[in-house]
Amino acid sequence: MGRREKPRTLMEQNRRLCGAICLCQLTVVLSAVSLIYLSVAVYMPSHRAFHSGFAATPVMCQTTRTNDVNNCNWASCGEWCLTKTTGFCPQMHVTVRQNATDLLLSNCSSLSNVSCPPADPITVKRYNCNQGSECDELHGVFNCSLGHCGNYSERFLCHYKADGVVLNTERDNMKLNGFFECNRSLCTKIKRPFSCDRYCPKITTTSMNVFLMFEDSLFTGECREAFALNRARGSDPGVPVEPTQVWHEDQSGGALLASCLNVVRVGNNSLRATDCLNGTVLDEKLIPQPYMNFTTFWSLYGGSSRPLDPEGRFLPPQRALTIYNQTRLYINLEGCVNTLRGECRDFLATHGRDGANQTAQSRFPCYYHPDDSFMAIARFDLDKTLRDLLIATLVPAVLFVVSFVTLVCITKYVTVDDAGRMRCTLCSALCAGCAGCACSGRARQDDGDLDGPGPESSLMNSDRRGKTTTRGKTQAQAAVPAAILAVDMDSPIIPLRLSVSAPASAPTSAPASAESVRRAAAAAVLPSLQETDKVDVESESKPSQSQGEPPDVGTATELARAARAGVGEAGEEGGAVATEAV
């Protein structure tokens, strides 16, 4: 059976250093990759934005044409900036103009909002004429494709003339392609283009003198007067003015009609409208009573030729504010987004209405280049671009620099000893200079583990040796007077075999001081201490079998040294006195 090796464990210092190195390396790699990716996603677009020359003040754009083609060479919005747009490819063209007039209508009553949402031809009810007699009871206008027909009459009021071939839905069902007027099973083809009106709620016209159209809704009411809050200056930016009366119920001689970006109620009897243009005054006698539909309103509004302000300062016609008649529309300078959340389809739904089927055209703020009519963009914010650029630059750059500098310091100040253990020389130096702090004790403990036994182990060994030596003391050492223990340890050491004798010629009657007596007493027990030293040395060289602990000669040696020191300094008279005292 093989010898099982004990699993090796890393020291605490090794684990911390390894963790710091791994974390710094990971941060360096991720921050470097982020800097590379952000150079395409943030840095280059920001540079183009700051040097594009587009005006920072938004103007108004109105969609005039929208196409959705495949495999196009340009698109108003793409879902991923790193690849060429394929598949879904919306192309939008807009008219760029200055902002129109903001209105405030006061003293209003009977306010109401009538909406006529656009009808979706896809949601109409469909019939499959290829299945038996399903199409035997059709009535109205149908849009057919290979025998599958959708009922347009349930959503639209169409104006047409059916003068084509007549087909039977049972026998010629596969020939049903295009628009047909069907009466039971016989369908007549509509060859020429025709128009359809949406079915919308009726518009109340009784006692109404204000009609403000916004998107596919119409705000109506009976108001007293209207005030303009800014003045247009043609293709130049408008200027704000004090509230100026531009229409009065009694003085204008007709109802006020205008097209606005948005209309909201202010309180109970006021309206606030933004970006209103094409203001006209319509004789109230021409307005049908008590109701009219949206088709009639659009006809009256488009046929009115009496402008509200002939000078074009307030509610001017759109042609007076136009900057570019037609230009391409892009969602931003790149014409793409990186969110991958279907953002371009939402952009097409909100910005792509071109007024087909008598629907409202999309109107929205946009940005243009004063010297280039090639394109207009819907999103352009230099403050946000600068903020994103700072965040995308500082965060990965700071992480990269800090991690890189940390790795360089680790390379310089971390060493590996022969046993494969890592040590931080800088940390040890700093902890050594911080006496009394927690890291100092930890550093000394680590150094003790690496270099050899520390002071604690030496103290324990000294205690053990002291116990053995005490057990081995002789009766002579135990009888040493307490005064001997107070001998000065700083006195010079005298050889062990120094013989002590009092000279014969020394006088016996000389007085002795206390110090002389103490030293003489130490000299008197010196022979016994010498014998004890010999025994201790022999016991140290041959450890006891019973106790299992090495003897210690520390105590006996100290007593011997004290005795020798006392004898060396004592005079002849002191020796004689000490002998008599003992």
C-alpha cells in the first residue's frame, strides 16, 4: 500500500496574495476588452457627434414617405451597428421645418376630444373562397389573394367604380386576386385606384368655434379668444413674445382651425396647444350642423383659403417654415442601435406614418445640419453623449491602471522562499515600523514560523530546564543565605576554580562593612557551588531517564558567578570576617 501523503495547505498569506493576483489579472483583462469594445460602441460615435456640425436646438420633422424594403443599401434604423442592415429595412423621408406657434385659448366651454384611430387592414375579417360555399354571401369591397378575401367594407367607406371582369366565387375562386365588389357569389373587379375613408365617430358642431387637430384626434370647444406665445420668422428660429391675441370670437368672423403637435386642457376652461400651424378662419355657415364626419372636416380644412395671420407671424403655413422639403431620416448619426430589443420596429411605428388613407402624418422633434440636406436625425443630445463618454472612459481606464500598478508592485515586492512560500517584503517592512499594531504582531509571528522557534518557545524551554535544575539542587545551595541572591550581576566573572583564602597578615580587628560581609559570605559557599556546578554539568550532558527533561544549570551558575564576584572584590580583611561569620 502506498504511503498516503498529507494534503498540503496554503498559508494565510499565500491565499491572500494568490487571490489578489487573480483578481487583478481578471480586472486587467476585462477592462482591456471593455476599452476595445467601447471604442466602436461609444468613442467613435461620440467623436462623430462632436464634429458632426448638427444644430443642438431641435426643429420639427414631418414624415412624407415611408418604404419597407429588403436588402436595401440604407435604412433609417438598424438593429445592430456592427453588421450591415438586412431583412427589415425601413426607409423614411421627412420635411424639416422650424417650430410653429404655441397657443393659449381661454374662456372655453363644451370642450371635447374626438378620436379617429387609423384602421389596420390586417385585422379585417377574412374569407376562404376555396372551401365550398363560404363566399356565397359576400357583400361590399374585398381585397383578395388566391381565393382568400378580406372585407374592407367593415372598416372603410370606399369610393370606387367596379368595371372589370365578373367572377364566380365557386368556379373561379383561384382567380380572385385584387380588389372586388362582391354581391353574393358574383364579384366584379375594381381596375382603377380608389380612395377609402375611415369610419369615425361623428363630430359635434353645434355652438363650436374652435377645431384643433392633433395626430388622429380633434379637440373642439367654444372659446372666447386665443393668444400666441411665440412668433415665427420663416426658416429662422422663432422668438418668444408676450401673450399676443391672434383670434377673437367676435372680431375674427369665423371658427378657428389649426393643426398642432399636442393639445392639453389647462384647468376647466382653457386649452394649451404646442407647435400649431396652418391656422385658418372658416365661416361658421359652412360647417354642417349638428354633426360632421372626419372626411368632411378634412375637406373643409384643406379647402379653406383664409389664413389667420396674412403676415405669417402666428400660426403660419408650413411652407413658410420649411428648411428642407425632403430628406432622409435616421434614428441617430449611425442609423442603428445596439439594444437588440426590437427598437427599430417601435421607431417605425411612431415615426413612419406618412398620411396614407387620410391618416395623420408623424410629427416629432428632430435635428438637422444647417449646410447639408442629406439627412436629419431623431436622437441627438450632446450632453448625454458627453456623460456616456466620460463614464465609458473613466471606469474601465481607472480599473485597468489600478490593477496594472498593483500587479507591478506584487512582482517587485513579493518573493518566494525555498519552501515555495510567498512573502510580501513591503508588508513586512511596513508592519515592522508600526510597533504595537496588529499587523506587527502578525508579521513577527509569520517570521517566527518561517525562520525558527520564537521567543515563546524559548521561554517554555527555559521553564522546563529551570524545573529540572531545581530538582537537582543540593542542600548546600538551598542553605545559601538570601543576601547572596542580591549580588550584583554586572560584576566581572572570575574563573570557577579560584581559591579563596584570607592572608595571614590581615588584621582581625578591622571593622567590616555590610558589603564586605555579604561578599565574604558568598566566598564561603564557593567550594560547595563549584561541586554543584560539576554535578549540573554532568547531569546536563547525561539527561535523566526518569524525568525526560534536560537539566538546566542557570540557577546554580548565577549563584556561582555572584559568589566569585564577591570574592574578587573583597579584601583580605573581609575574607577573614566572612569566615568567622559562617
